[in-house]
Amino acid sequence: MKHYDALIFMGIQGSGKGTQARLLADEFGYSILEAGKILREEAASGSSLGKKIDEIIHGKGELVPDEITKELVKNFLNDIQEGTPVIFDAYPRTLVQLHDLEEILKEHNIANYRVVYFTLTDDEAMKRLLSRRECESCKAPTSDSAEEACKKCGGTLVRRKDDEPEKIQKRLAWSHKETQPVVDAYEEKGVLIVVDGNESIDQVYEELKQKLA
Ligand code: AMP
């Protein structure tokens, strides 16, 4: 696979971005910036900003304002070693975030990047999100619904608070509306790669590596 300073992973919830990011990170040493995870961590911190984020993610089920997300993304990049290749998982999700990220990438001298869009039907997304679990203690996700306990710490596996049918519907709706223009903009720039996310984890990973070769 060719080397990229950054990879931007896009796709609706459940399209496998996170799973594929972890596979690529393990094999090629990428750091993963997972937007949802950074926001959930801030929400769990109990800070006043965290309380606001918690209400947006778990109460309203909406996107967190671009300004807040931008600051957390900047903090993440400032905390990792300069030069480490990064996968942006679910950032940007809006056109404003696309412009924010362009500014951030420039600040870090990152010009060599590609955007991967994982396609998935809404029906398959709903099925996957309803069966996905995360560890109650260490928050590690699992994409294998047959697992009985967390592989990392042995903790209990639970459904994420926002993975309920109504909340999933709402998230899928804004996901299509907000992220499609971002996908279109990256296509126009000539940096977009499309991968079929409906296949098995191994098949998707093979297609991903082939298209980044
Ligand atoms: P995810 O883990 O990707 O399903 O994201 C969980 C939640 O975090 C989403 O439903 C949003 O409320 C929020 N979120 C994730 N990514 C972003 C983003 N790029 N911009 C704003 N909010 C986000």
C-alpha cells in the first residue's frame, strides 16, 4: 500500500469505518482520530463542555457544533507526535468541517491524503448498529456480536446509548444530508476512493488496500 500522511474515512453509521481504521492502523501504524469517540470522552469527563456535548449526542442525537468539534480535533493532533500518519474517522461530516480540516492539515503540513467513502444501505446499517456492542468499562467496540465479554479487559458488552432504532434513524437522516455534499466536494477534488461496505470485514479490507495501492 502507498504511504499517505492522512486518510479520511467517510460513510454512514455502521459502514465499518471504525473497524477498517483499526485494521489499517494495526498493519501500517496509523493513529486514529475517531470523532465520535473524542466527543464521547469529553461528554463523559463531566466538564461543562462535556455536559453540553452529552445532551447533543445522547439527548438530541444531533451533530455537535462544528466549532466544538474543531477544537477537539486540533487538541488530538497537537497531542500526537508530528509526522505520525492519521486516519480521520468520521471527520469531516459537514462542509464547514471540510474547510476547518483543510486549515488544520495545512498547519500540520499534511498534503498527501486520500478520502475513502464506505457505501452501505440504510437497512444494513440499522441491522449492524442494533447488534453492535461496546465494553461497558473500557469502551472498546466489537463488531463480532457473538463475543460474550470484552477481549481487552473482560468487561461486560452493552449496546451504545445512541444505538436505539429511533436515534439511529435520526442519525442516518442527518448523515445523508450533511455528508453527501462533503463526499461530492472530495470527488471534485479528485481525492475520493469508494469502497463497498456491504461486504464482509475481510473483503472490505482487501478492497480498501487494493484501492490505496
Ligand atoms: P459516531 O461514533 O460516529 O456514531 O458518533 C457519535 C455521535 O458523535 C454522533 O451521533 C454525533 O452526535 C457526534 N459526532 C460524531 N462525529 C461528529 C462530527 N464530525 N461532527 C459533529 N458531531 C459528530
